[in-house]
Amino acid sequence: MKKIIKYIVIILVPLFCLSVTSCSSDDSEPEVSGLTIIYGIKILNAGADGTEIVVGTVDEDKKEISFPEVDPETNLSGVRFEVELPEGARMDEEEYNFTIAEGKSSLTRVISVINGKRKREYFATIRLDLPVFGADFSDAKMKVYDFSGQTTMYTDLAAANTRSAHMDKDYVLIVSREGGTRPHLLRVEDLKEGDASQPIMLSTNNVTGGTFAISAGRLAQGHVYICNLATPSPETPLKIYHWSSPTAEPELIVSLYSTDLTGYVAGRFGDYMSMDLDESGNGYIFLGVNASQTTYKALRLRVTGFTNVTEPTLINNDVYGGYWLSVNQVDGSPEEYLYTGHSAPIMLVNSNLQTQYTIPATTLAHTDGSDAQIITFNEERYMVMLATPGAGSIDIYDITDGDTTLEALTLFDEGNQTALRKYSLGGDIAAGTASGSIGWAKEGDETLYIMGAAPGAGFALLEFPKKVKEDDVDEEEEDEE
């Protein structure tokens, strides 16, 4: 027995030494049969004509493969890869279907490497090179010029003397009633520097009459319009004044008595005024007929050439909007308007205030939305309003989906009502004075400005740049370096 053991030992020792030597005799590891690793990968048939080559990146730790964005015209139903593999390995398919569903921009699917009985799976993602639209509402990109209760509230909006504000690309308009500072403009460029101390005071020569001679106002194509607060009667007519420039004298363009209107009105005009004019100064002015009991709910005036006001028309529409009724033209759609007020839900109407669609008040997180407007920017569509009373909040919603405004509001009502951006004014807006105002302006497709204001809350101007792709942002940062 001892010999047998001895011989066995003599035989096994050399075999053991041979195995160890073959594993470690060279620093460079030889090819091992059965490996299933992707060393490199390319798309061979990208692009509309199928001739573009796109080089991918392999993350072996995560078993993930990514590619630069590909042309949307690529034949994604038959993607062909060129793959660097170990000896004997092959892909599980010759072509892969990466068809991306409509409305989506990417697809991730499993592709596999096979070598003998071994198989390794990778998660490969193909993304479409699609343009991005709209504004960037992220915290990182939003700029805030705040003169609200969040910081130091603008004096003229600290109390109920001022119940109307508006903006265009150059100015913010602050409309104070008699007893407060007279109406004035603030330069947007000054506000962007944090400076609200240089108001341009509007002349009020010969501005008289009404419960308040100055009540509400708007900016339109660089022109200023302000109305009084009055009950149409021989003693106190509704008056609307026009300033052709910040330094111009006021021009009386409307003096409307009850005898000028078809139908008796027991209410008052001028708590709030809405207007939209095109570049030629043509459009409409809308004012609510504010009374607890009234047949007519709104007054419409036609404007041509900025100062010619005709066709005063009382409208008995479906819903009374309350004291702070607003009628704002849908951006880019002259025959569509948003009608709302604290006594009315948001409604899509035409210029005769006939209802086309109503968003139930229960759809939104709040029931009181002031001065609701629809803006189109960089091929996306947004609905903006000021939520009041309370602190006051500039609320921005995405209603891009839908080919028409009607379809967009329907989809919004049926779908997601999460705001893209909510910015609190940090105020204390009383329900009886909750005349929140929204103004907005665009610098082409580069920058969107939205201003929100209310008595008891002050105002804030928000600036949003257009949205850009992450790849473009990285390139810009590299260029700056």
C-alpha cells in the first residue's frame, strides 16, 4: 500500500504543477472559449437613407448600451449592428426592431450575445433626435424679480387702492385708484436689475368722474388704457382714457351713458377691464357688468386704430363672472377667448361670449382663478392664472396636447392638472379685493416673461428661457470654458 500511495503522489505532483503554470505563465491573458462580452457596437443603417453610422457606448458593469440620438427617419424596425465580440460569439438576431411608440422619444430592449451554451443580455437604448419645445420652468433656469410679500412688497399693491396691473415687453403698468399714487409704469429693464424706484408717472390731466376716476387698466401694443369705476348714467358715465406713450397726455376715447346702451343696466362698470389689440390697434375691450342682479353680464366695445371705439354691446352670456370678470384672447387665435371670474369657472368662449367649453371649478386645486390666459411659446401652449384670495400664486399649466384650444382644454380637464410652476406672492389677499392680474410678454422664442400681481400681495416678474436639449447645454458650457 505504501508504494501505491508513493506512485500516486509522484504522478499527481507534476500534473498539479502543469495546471498552475498554464494559468500564470504570461501577463497577457489568452482568449478564453465561451466569452459573451460586447467590446464595441455601432448602428450601421441610421438616418433617412440608412447610410449613417452611429457609435454606441457599452457599460459592462450595468450591462447597458447607449447611443447618441438618431435621426427620426431611421428604419427602426430593422436596426443592424456591427459588434465586436470574442471568438465564437454571435448576436441572437441579425436585425432588431426598435420601433418607438408615437409620443415617445426612446426605446430600451434586450439584445443578447450567445457563445456556445452561454448567453449574456444587454439593455440597449435608442433615442430619437427630436427638437425640444416650450420654456424651461426648472428652478435652475427661472429668474425671479420679486416685489411681493415674499420680499419687500411694492407699496402701491400693499392695500386695495391698486386693483389692476399689467405688462408688455417694455413696461409693467400699475393702476392705482384715487387716493393712492397715480397710475405709472415701471421699466422691465429696471425691474430685472432689482430696481422699482423709478416709476414713470402718467399724466392725469382732465382725468375725472366716477366713483373712482382711475380703476383698471391694460397695456396693448405699447399703448396704455385706463378706465374709471362708474355706473352708466348722465351723472357718471363710463370713461376710458388712452395714452399713446408713457409721456403722452391722456385722451378720452370712451364716455358712455346708459342712454347709449340698448337695455337698462342696473350695475356698474370698471372694476376690471380686459382688452387685446393687434398690431394695427384693432380688437375688443370687455368689462363686466357688476351687480348682484342683472340681465346683462358683460359689455363689449370694438376698437379700431387704437382710439376709435364703437359698437357698445351688452351681452347676456351664460355665466355671471363677478366683480373681477376677465375676457382674454387666446394667444394666436383671434376668435377664441378665456372667460373667468371669481363667480365663474374658466370657459372658452367666442367674441360674443358664447360658451364653447367649461372647465369645472373642481378640476383645479383652487376655485378662484383670476385673469386666466392662454399663451403659446416656442410651440408649446400654456394656461396661466393668478390663484386668489390668500397668498396669491402664479400658476402655469401645460395644455400643449390637442390640435385645437377646445381639444387642449378637454384633455387638460380629463388628464393631469399638475402645474408646471406655482410661484407664491406670499401675500394676504382678502376675498373682497381679490382682483389678481396676469401679464406676459415674449422675446421671440428665446424668453418668456410672466407677471402676477394682486392687492395685498405685491407683484413678481418671472423670466423663463426657451427649453434646450441637454446635449446642447453641455456644448454651450464647453464653449464658455
